[in-house]
Amino acid sequence: MAATRAVTKGPGRKGALRTFWPQYLAISPFYVLFAVFMLGPVLFSLYLAFQKWNGLGPMQFVGLQNFRFLVKDSLFWQSLSNTFAIWFLSTVPMLMLAMVLAAMLNSAVRLGGFYRIAYFIPNVTSLVAVAIFFGSVFANQVGLINDVLRWLHIAPVGWLTGSFTIKLVIASLITWQWTGYNAIIYLAGMQAIDSELYEAARIDGAGPVQCFRRITIPQLRPIILFTVIMSAIGSMQTFTEPQVLFGSTDATNPDTGGPGHAGLTTVLYLYREAFDFNQYGYGAAIAWALFLVILLFTAINWRVVARRRTP
């Protein structure tokens, strides 16, 4: 009996380390790289948020001074407002279009595999190239959109100079890139719904619209929550789009987000303060403030959807 207990008890922590050291050694590169290139910089940025540093000279501890200045910084609040506006202008049409495309793909459509690949291609296309293309399409003077408007005898629009139109162009770019990605996610959720639910609804006389509203949407609610949260996190980190469109148009004041700072997102403002003006401590403070905003925004979305799910 004692021998049996000794066998079933198994090795302790030291014994397990000695026994499974090849397995631990095999997975150690991931944790080493994670600690060096992800966890280390994150902890250093937190330390840097309480310092004043230009990247070359010695650091100067300033305590909460960076965060106090952040609260009073009107440009930071404008960048946060721009970010929320771009998120709203992109997320709402993006998820609605994704739902429609997923419903179409879920029906008996020929060449469904081809359409799935076609919808996913924008997600893997170079974002810099796409931003340059959209900048050409929406150009004020020679852009394709304004050429179409002139052909329709409509006055051209200053897409890259107006406060609202700048946000609309950035939101359109984000919508184009991520609609197909979310459509594939919705399609996977729709295909997991039990077909007996639709059959029972049709027997009761429900039409396609009623089935979609009463069955598809409620069954997809957890997936919708996931896409809303991921879209919020992605939109709050918008950087490449406005940086490519307006990044270096002014050599003396780069990365301003276009006329009137209309396209200045929070991450672009972070980049501007840290790498253009060498205010690395303040840039780190902006990064942690953005992290808290994303965390709060995600929690609010989670709570809203969770309450709706409660019977």
C-alpha cells in the first residue's frame, strides 16, 4: 500500500522540474522573448511615465507631473474625441455590413468559398498601401470621388481638409479593411446555430426577417459583443491611417492629423509627442491613459451587453 501511494503521489515540484526539463526548455524561448520584447517594455513605459526624458540625457523623476499636464492638455482631449468619433463612424457601418454579408454567405450562394477569400483580402493587404490609395481617391483636386461628383454636376468636397470629412475618410478606410474579417466571424457563428430553430420558426409562419431578428441576432449576441470590443480596441489604437494621410505634410510640425488636428488620434498624438518632440515621459503617460480609457470602454460595453442578455 505504501508503495502504491508513493507511485500515485507523483514527483514534487523539484522532481517535476528535473523530469520535464526538456519540455520546459522547449517552450522557454516564447517566454524569454515575451519578457524581453513585451513585458519589459510595458514595465519600462510605466516607469517612464513618471520621468522627464528626451531620450539622450539623464532621466528626471517628476512624479505625477506628466499626468497632471495630461488632464489639462486640450490637444489630448481633442485627440481622444477624434478617436471616439472615428470609432463610431467606422464600427457601426462596419458591423452592420459584416452582418449582411455573413447572412448572404450563409444562404445558398454559389462560389461561397471565393467570396469568403475576397472579403478577407482587405484584412491582409498592406495598410500603408491602402492608406496611400485612399488618399489618392479622396484627394481634393484630382481625387476619383471628386471627379465623379463633377461628372454628376455636384460641387467637389474637400475630403482631406474638412473637420468631419477627414474623420469620414479614415473611418471609410477602417470599414473597408475590417468588414470582411468581421463577416467571416459572423458567418462562423451563423453556421453554428442549430438549423432546427429555423425549421420550427418557419413552421410557425416566421419569415426570413423575423428569423433573423428573433433567432440569428440573439444567438450571435456573444459574437457581436466580441466584435464590438475588438473593434473598439482596434479603433482606439488607430495610427497608420492618419499618419500616412497627414504624417509628414509639414516638416516643422509633423504628425498633426491634418488641418485643425481633425485626424489626430490618441496614438498619433502619442507618437508625435514622443518621437517628434522627444517627450518620452509624456508619451508614456499618454499611452497609459489610453490603456485606462480602453479598459473602461471595454468594461462598459461588456456590462451593457451582459445586462441585455440577463432574462
